[in-house]
Amino acid sequence: MEAKKLESFRKKLIEMRNEILKGIIEDNQELIGLKEESGQISEEYDMASTLLETEMKEQLEENDLNMLKEINEALNRINSGTYGKCSECGEEISEDRLDFLPFTNKCEKCAKKR
Ligand SMILES: [Zn+2]
């Protein structure tokens, strides 16, 4: 892949990562805000906030953390020069697909197999 193209995918991935991180920080600020409003923490409130945090963590793990992991791995592949190659069959992933899913490590054919 051309260096220029690679650079534009790198930028896109970093932007995506920043967006996710921003979302995580905003979610956490909401939680922090809730805590401050409540003043004295009652037992009831404490339970509710623990529940909320657990729920949030689970959601993060499912969506954002997976996404962050995939983005980081894609950035690593750019650094090591293997970006744009399918991890299953070793063929080049089409640029159309990378435009749509810049963090993917599978070509269309291999992604469909699962
Ligand atoms: Zn493949």
C-alpha cells in the first residue's frame, strides 16, 4: 500500500480512538457529577452507583474496549508494515473495505466465513 494511503488510514484510526476515549471520559464525568450532587453518600445511593459503574464497565468491555483493542492492533500493523493484509489468508484487503472498516484485519471472504 502507498505510504500516503497508509498515513491517511493511520490518521483515521487515531481519530476513531480519540472519539472513543472522549466518550469514555464524558461517561465518567457524568458519574462523577452524580456523586457530587448527592453530597453525603447514603447506603442506598452507594449501591445504585456501584450498580451503575458495573453496568458501565460491562458495556465498555463489550463495545468500546473491543474497538479500542482493534484500533490499537491496526495501528501496530501499520507500524510493522502488515496493515491491509488479511490475517487469515494473507491477501490484500480491498481499500473500499478499509475505508469502511479501517481496523479490520480480515478480507471480505474470510470475514464472511465466521
Ligand atoms: Zn482473507
